[in-house]
Amino acid sequence: MTLRRLAASSRSQVPPFAVMDILARVDALRAAGRDVVSLCAGEPSGGAPAAVSAKAAAIHASGRALTYTPALGTAELRAAIAGHYHRWYGLDVDPAQVAVTTGSSGAFLLSFLASFEVGDRVALARPGYPAYRNILAALGCEVVELDAGPDTRYQPTPAMLDAAASARGPLAGLVLASPANPTGTMVDRAELTALTDWCAINDVRLVSDEIYHGITYPDASGATEDDPRGVCAWELDRESIVISSFSKYWGMTGWRLGWALLPEELVGAVDALAGNVALCPPAPSQLAAVEAFSLDSYAQADAWVTDYARTRRTLLDALPALGWGPAAPADGAFYLYAELGNQLERFGDSREYARQLLEAEAVALVPGTDFDGLHGTRGVRLSFAAGQEAVETAIERILRFQRRA
């Protein structure tokens, strides 16, 4: 009998997210006794708001059986999320159009499955969050990367979309992130209006990643007095899909809870898919997350944003001393994305720079290759969600590393 050699599908052959490998090395170094400063993951250091943690503790202490919930989430949480959109944006959202998911990752997977056919062309900006293109590729979509640089603040434009459609053929979708990972840049209301209008005219589904809404800064170009937290795509186009999460503004990364606002025609499809893919989002997370919309939780999250702003300023002020090249303006979120400038002459590319920095000085950064397969060898991403003390220590170590290297 001849043994068969069965292989993984070609669609599964997507590159791994390098940040996860770096985090594994961070854990190994810490286990060996090294004092590692990790500016690697986009993970707020504060954890969940106190009211959420207290509710979770009470749920577990009660001995209540934690059973399956409806596939799109509990009615209470869906209504609370709808209320959040009225509070922040003045939007009336039907809770029936809210899909609670297993993290925003689950929302992207379900939204892409419900929206796009195999072979559909979906556009997104480069540099950008790698999971967008990798999930789309695994689903059989054709990813159309838009080379978005400093001249457009790393965001897509209608002109880019016109050029992409002319070169590659009609588009079925556009994935937009504002604030964006890794650059932190935002689109303002006029820019978002131009993009939603383009999508409407060209029958393109807009998927708007808004998981960093609320983490914006007064001196940023994408946040205004009228739109201090960013502009929600549903303010302009209810045919868009809006995706958000409890992970960033509320600091609840490990709770694995996100959501999507869905056009009416997609609700049934996403409901059916969600029930088959995951049955339901985590029940304890849902029950506790209702408290994220309490006044105390909003106040605590806003206080964290104030801390991020102070840490962001420390990092921006340190850029001249670091001697790096051009940096994205970091309008929102908690990332700095910068080119390494003359350090590239010494290390060759951002991967080698990040590797040597981690081993020599125990500072973890993410090479830009995770976010940009064309130009990413020139840059790195730093997450300043780790806080002021961690960032100050990291800057000292980076300066020492560059002097000695």
C-alpha cells in the first residue's frame, strides 16, 4: 500500500503574522530572565475597564451556567452597541443589524464571506494590517493593493481606485481603516465622503475598520471638533459594513469580542455563517461587555487615551534624536510607523534591525514587512500602548543600541 502525501490547500499558504513570532521570542527571553520592553503588540496595558472586570467576576461567582447565546450575540449587548452609536455619532442603529463576533477578526471573516465571491477583486491600502489581505486571499479573493504613501497620508483615494480598476478590472470591495494600523492615519469627513461616493457609483462594498475609534489626538489631522473620535462610515452610507471591537479603546484584547454593523441584506447571511463557524461569540465576554458602555467605563477609557497622547508626544519628540527617516503622523490609534533612515545602511533592512535590537537591548519592535511587502524593509512599527515608562526605557535602549552598533 502506497501512503498518500496530503498537503495543505494552496489557499492556506498565507504568510504568518510576524508579530506573533516576535511575541514568542519575547516570552522566551523573559523566561530566561531578560527584562524585555515590548512595543510590539497593539495591546493596551490597562486591561478591561473596572466595571467590566467586576461584572465578569460576579458572573463567575454566581455559578450561573454559561450556555450558548444567539449566533449574532445577546439581545442586551446588541442593543448596548446600538446605543453606543447614538451616543458617539448621533446614529439610530437597529440592534438587529448588529452582529457580535469573536473579535473583530471574526467580523472580518464573516463580512468577507458574506460580501465577496471567489475571484472578486478587493482593494486595500499598503501599508496595512496584514490580516485583511491574508483572510481575503484564503477565501479566494484577488487582493488589489493600493500603494498609499506620505502624499495621501497612507490612505486610499478615489484616484487610486480608478487607476486600480482600470489596470486590474472592476473592484468588488474596498477595505478602509481609519485610524489605520500601522500608520495611525485617518480620513476626515470629506475624504470618507469621496470614498463612499466612489463605492456607491461603482457598486463596491466598503468595509470600514473602525476599531481604533475613540483613540485620537487633538493635534491630529483626522480628528476635528465635529468628529473627535473619527467619522463612522454609517453616517454617510448604510450599505457599508462597519467593524469595531472591544479590544482597543476598551483594552479588552483577550476577551475576543468585536462586532459588525451590517446592511439589511447581509444580516441573514452573516447569521447563518456565524452559527456554522463559531456557534456564538464567548458568552462570559458578552455578558460582562455590556458594562463597557457605562459612564464609568467611558471615563476610564478616555483617561487611557489621555495617557496615550502623552506617550505619543514623548515618542514624536524623540524622533530627531533617533535619526530615523519619515514617519507617519499618528493621527490616532497607538502606533508610530517610521522609516529607519541611515540605520538601513548599517543593518540592511528592518527585519535585521528589529532582530538585533531585540537580542542586544531587549526591545521588541515590528519590522514593516508585516504591513508592506514592497517597501516594508525600510520601516518599523512601534506600539506605544505599553505606556510612558516602557516607551521612555525603550528610547534609551534604542539610542544606546544605535550608538554601539
